[in-house]
Amino acid sequence: NAGVTQTPKFQVLKTGQSMTLQCAQDMNHEYMSWYRQDPGMGLRLIHYSVGAGITDQGEVPNGYNVSRSTTEDFPLRLLSAAPSQTSVYFCASSRGQAGGEQFFGPGTRLTVL
Amino acid sequence: DQQVKQNSPSLSVQEGRISILNCDYTNSMFDYFLWYKKYPAEGPTFLISISSIKDKNEDGRFTVFLNKSAKHLSLHIVPSQPGDSAVYFCAASLLPYNAGKSTFGDGTTLTVKP
């Protein structure tokens, strides 16, 4: 069991570039979420999904898109990167209706110049 | 308006003593509370949780207390060990027993000195 995997680990972008952060889980979890963590702050919810084909916005969704075509994968797309999106991004999954905690990936550290 | 607050950014304790980490929340609709531990350059890992229908939950050296009237929860670690040094996040969910859409506090950095 790999758990929750994220790629890449590190990324540097220029303002205006686009990219996709990948997230995959092999635990057959219903729910998946994307968070960002800025220095000295907690995790803030960007988008989440309660199942394949169903997504919704979290607290800080602007500038990000998501889709969920399979149970396993939940990519996060940055449409036009801005310096304010410099952060560490964490993907998480949880059992959903069956309850319980979230399992987090190792994170992607993104710098936008 | 921050709905989950951890007012102490840092805490330092001696090995073997008790560590008490605190968390306050403002939304009375929160139903499920969790503590996560995070080491540098890693993702958070789950530590312990408590449902709003309980006031205490224990797991080994870790105990979480919930005071709903005060909208306050605390994490007790007894005895503290150097390996417990990490950032601890309090999280709250509106869903019963389901952390899928949680609101996090800003974290408390715990340092346990040998």
C-alpha cells in the first residue's frame, strides 16, 4: 500500500505558467481533498471531492481547478500561476461515509517567481 | 474569521513531563475533532480524534478532552518523549465521524527536551 502519493515533490514556475499537481491514493477512499499550507499557518482547504465525478470548492478555490474521473486520482490544476500561490500543497484522502481521519500525501512545495 | 484557533504557537517541555496542547473553536456545529502531528517536509499524520458526543478519548500516551460548552479541546501527552517534537494541528469537521472536509488551526510546535 503506497497510501497517498503526490508528484512532483518540488516545482518552480514563472508567473502565468500553468501546471498540474498529481495526487493518487490506493486505499479506495471516497473522499479526497487538496489543502495548501503557508508559512506559520494551518492547512486551508482548496477543493474536495466526495466521489468520482463530484467536486466542490473549499475555503480558497480561486486560481485552481480540479476534476475527479476515477476514485484513485484527484489532480489539482493551476491555470495561471501567481506568486501568491507559492505554498506547500497537500493532498488527502478519507473513507468518506464510513468515517474516520484523513490520510495525507508528502506534499508538493511550489514556488512561483 | 478563524473558526479553529491554536493560541500557543510553541510549547517546550522536559522529557517525561506532561505536554498540554490547546485548541478553541467558534462554530458550535462542528461534530468531529482530530489532532494531527507533522514533522518537517512530511505530510500530517493522524494522532487521535473525538466525537462531539464524548468528552474524553484515550490512546496510549495521548488523551484528548472536549469541553463543548467552552468550545475547547486539549491534547495531553504523558509522558512526553523527544520523538514527540513536531507541529501539532487541531482540526474540526462538520460531518459526524468524518474528517473529509476539515478546518485546521495554525498549529503548535512542541519541543520535548531530553
